[in-house]
Amino acid sequence: MSLPSRNDKLHIAFVWHMHQPYYRNLRDANFQMPWVRLHGVKDYLDMVAILDEFPDIKQTFNLVPSLLEQIEEYTSGKATDRSFELSRIPAAELTQSEKNEILNSFFSAHYPTMIQPYRRYRRLKEITSKGFKALSIQDFLDLQVWFNLSWIDPIFRNETPISDLFKKGEGFKEEEKLSLLGKHIEILKRIIPKYRQVQDRGQIEISVTPFYHPILPLLCDTDIAKKSNPGIILPTNRFSHPEDAAYQINSAIEYYAHHFDRKPRGMWPSEGSVSPDIIPIIAEAGIEWIATDEEILASSLGKPTDRNNRQNVSTSGDLYQPYIIELEDYKLAMIFRDHALSDRLGFVYANWDPKQAAQDFVNKLIGIRQHLKNIKSPGRLVPVILDGENAWEYYADDGHEFFHHLYSLLSDHPELQTTTVSDYLRECESRTKLVRLFPGSWINHNFNIWIGHEEDNLAWDLLHKARKMLVEFQNSEEGQAIDPEKLKIAWKEIYIAEGSDWCWWFGDEHQGQNNEHFDSLFRSNLMYIYELLGKDIPAELLKPVRSNFLSSNLTQPTDFFTPIIDGKNSSFYEWYSAGYYDCIKAGSTMHRAIHHTKGIHFGFDETNIYIRIDPDPTTDRSIFLETDFLIEFLGPSRLLININRAKNISKIEGSSKGQREIIAVIESFLEMQIPINLFPDKDIFQFDFRLMVSHNGEHLETWPPAEVISMKLPKAKAESIFW
């Protein structure tokens, strides 16, 4: 029996999508989350390095420029992350707040595969249930090491100092910890050169995604969401900026060309999101092919997704061939991911025996090839497209045994051939014309993840408002005179805020430990635009987009009360009915150190607002007595109240009333009485405020960090808001 010719083989196009959102507000030096670094030492290098062992395996890697930019910022020393900084602090010098941060974040790893296999790390997890006081200095040092060690990919575990640390297991020294952290940066430095090396020898193709991972169809026109979901509720303001889509595409191409000495041929539009509007923009930029999901193909062809339940094969064969779409004299090749096969890698095989999983995947491919032969389909391409970093921590040994079995089977298989997307398109010039392109993403062939929920829509309106303000400012005389670098940074913040990841975490679809971080970072990006241009920050940006953001840290008043303003605890029930914002709990959630404030009590009676600020137990009393407390009421009437006991300051801005109207006393804590009639608007029934704390001109903290505390007042004395 003769072997199949190359053209008769079934070609498998693996496309590994490598992406992280941009985790840094451009005002700050540090990334708010460590995932670029941690996935960098665990996934981004080894996924391409393993191909050195399998020269016959060809693949496509989709690298998002915002990820590569952050890797470069780490390796250049331009930025780092809070977890890295906490890891560097000598264990003996950790403060109570820093220890709390470590306990809250240094077990952020998949327990069955990244904690449980290591006796010492597992034991540290058990000890922490008793609180930080149960841990010794050595325990904290070992925890600093194990968190960073467990994220190191197995491919590097024979290298120094990784192998020595795994052998030692516990009782680490400070210099060993610093050597490990240095290894993190060394691995990050190897990522981009390695991709270029494997690309240049022809084993991989590198495609790109628009720079900051936006949903291109929604950038072009948010109204497109109605095409795939006619009943969707859209934002108040229509967002339609195809010029932003063009910028995100072209800047990605330029970034890639600068680093890899050639232009990319392919693109995975963020989240596989497509629409007719984006085709001319992508094609004009020089991209030759894009990829999306099989559900988009089915909707475009007007057919249901067809699957053979036994073999899970697309029965018509429509899926296993490239297409061509022509719009406005532009042509673009399209391929469509096999959803079922891709999901088996991403969600199914992690708990299988690695050898059986690899064999099952190959059997599925053989079944597809046989089915295509039986129906005499010309199709010979199976696109397998999925995240290249998130699935493997759920596999034993980060998936290495599975990949070794899979790549060994595919390298020697007579009927199967791996390929890059461009190689296949070059060899197979036949294209089926796609007459209609259905707008949607890889998730349920619509855009519901990113638009339609009230939180998503609010985010789009906030983005719309900030962008409109920026354009108007830029075109004004004031804008013509401003430092051009500030405008450049402001526009970069707009493009970052256009990324898909913010709305991924808004709405009901996704819940995670970092929801609050994403909410805060999205709004911080927009706030910085106003700050750069010297504009007042809109009050709505200081409130969370997520409706439950403050709920775990905030309780509302339960009744009217009238405390004695003396800075002392006059009785247990004095502030019993007050609302309370827990700064320690909020700081723990945000993984930030508590510098000064324990909590904020607040409430009112018929004529006054009352605020009490409690110092953190670790705060020196003399410092507390010298502290500046700035209470900022943000709307609809803005009022600033500055209190400093040492300087005898009780200053009001924003009211025609005198400062004598306010009573403020700082003793054990700060108590304030603020007459409601100080506010210009007599019909205010909701007050939004925040606290800013500074000492000797140095800003210490803001509570809440990026939102406001809201309290509602009854509209009339007879009205109750407490039940």
C-alpha cells in the first residue's frame, strides 16, 4: 500500500494565541498584576522551545504586541510588579501589611499541579490558615521562593539555580531567593529572540492581533452587535471609530516588523471577532489571512453547525478548507477553528493520562481525514486555535509529557502533517468564496461578552466620553499649546482602554479574584487622560463599573444617629448605626499595604453628616495627630474639607459657608460634623465622597483607591431609607 502524498495528507494548523492585557497605568511604574512575568517563565518560552526537539512539527504562534511590550518593559527594568517587589524584600524586614499581602497572593497557583506536589509549599498553605502570626521568618522566606519557583516551567528545571532549589526544598537563604528572581528576568529576556530564531529557520509562523487586543467590530461601530443579537441593549453613546481599529492593526504590524524583520501575513482578530467592516481595514494593512471560529462560518453559510456525535467531525466538510472573502475590492483569506478539537486541548485532556490524551487527539484527526475521503471533500486543513498559556497549568508537568507524546505521534504519522497557516495557503491555492460574513466572536458567534450588560455599556460610555474630550481638547488652542508627549500618552491610554479584557470581566459572565483589579485599572487609564490634560476627573470614573465592587468592604448606615464630636469612644452605641468602609479588608483585596487608616465610619441625622476616621493599629499616634485628612465630596456639588490638628487647619473649598460650621476633633480617632446646608445644592439626597491621607506633604493613601463611598439620605424627614 502506497503512502498518501503530501497533498493527500490531513494538515493540522496549530495556532497558539499568546496574550495578556496591558496591566500598567502609564502614570505608574509597576504592573498591577504579575501574569506577564509568571506566564513568561512558565509558558511563553517553553511552548516554542520544545519544537527544537521536534523539527518536523510546524506551528503558528499569534503574539499580541501588548504582551511583547510588557515583556520588554520587565527586561529593560522599566517596570515590575508588586509580587516581584514583595518577593525581593528580606523576609525578616516584612511589615505586617506586607505579610498580609503575601498570604493573599502567593498561593495564586493551581493547587493540584503547582502546590500539592511540593511538600514544603503544601505545608505552607496549611499553616497560613492560622494567619500570618503562625509563620516564622523562615516560613515567609520559603513562601517567597516557592511562589516564584512553582511557576518555573519544567523545561528549565535542570538549569541553575532552579535544579538546586527544587532539590533543597526548604530552608532557603535570601541570596538563593534573589538568584531565582534573577532567573525570572533571564527567562523573559530569551522569549522574543527564541521566537525569531525558530521563525527564521521556517518552523513557525508568527501572526499578530491588534495591538491592545480590542474587539475590532465594536471599535468600528458598536451598533454591529445588533446584527448578531437583535435584542441587545446598546450603550447610550454609539462608538464608531474605524480609525482607531486601523491604528490598532497598523501599530501591531509595525511593532512586529521592528522586532522580527518582516511583516506578518496573518492575524487572529481579538477573540476571533469579525464583521464586514473590518475586512477592508485589515486587508489594506497588508494582512493576507485571518482566523475565527466555526460558528461564524456556520452562521455565514446559513447552516447549523454540523457534527457527527460519534466522531465529533464536521459532517459536511465545510470547516476543513480555506475561504476567500471580497469586500470593497479587498480580498482576505479566512480559516475557521475546529471548536471541538481546540476545546479538547483547552478543557478536556488535562485530567487524562498524557499518552492516552495524545492518542485520542490523533485518532480524532484520523477520523476527520477518513470522513473527508468518504465524502470526497477537497478540504484537508484542520485549524486548532486556542490560548497558548492558560490551559497547561491544569495539566500534570505543565503539559510536557502530553506534548512529547503528541508531537512524536504527529512527526512520524503517514497520514497527518502539521503546517503553518501561510504554508498551507501557499501550497493550496484553492479557495471557496464566502459570500456573506456573519458578525460575531468565537464565543456564541456574538459580542455579548463585551457589550449589552449595563456594566459593559457603562464602560463603553466612559470610553466614549474620554475620547470625545481628548479630541476636543486636541483641537482647541489649549491643546495646540500642550506638550505633544502628553497627548501621545493620552492617546495610548485610549487605545489601552479599548482592549477587550476590561469588558471580559464586566457583566455576569466571568467572575475571578482579579475582577476588582480590572475595574480599577480600566478607570485609572481613563482618569489619567483627564489628569494629563489638567481636566477635572468625572465623578462617574471614581465609582466602580462593577455594581458589587465595594459591597464586600462597605456597609451602609442603618439609622439616624448623632454622635458626640470629641475624638473619643464615648459609648459603644455612639457609632453603632453608622456605615463603615473597611480599609484593611479593601487593602488586602487590592494587595496593597495599609499605611495609615483602619476604617471610615459615616452617617447622618436630619441636619448633619458625620464622619469618623480610625487609624491603623500600627500607626504611630504622633504621626496620626500630624496627618492631613482631605475629605472630597464629588457630586453633584464638589466640596473639599481639609483637617490637620497640628496645624489647626479646618479648611473648606467649594462652599460659601465658613469653616466654623464644621466641627472636627482628632484624639483617638478623627470625628467630624459637617452641616448638610454647607452644600450649595439643597436637593442633594446622595453624597459621594472619598478620603485622601498625607503626612508632611507626602501622599500616603486614598480610600477608596479608585472609587467613592456613596451614602443616600432620605428626601423628607418622614421617609425612611433603612428598610
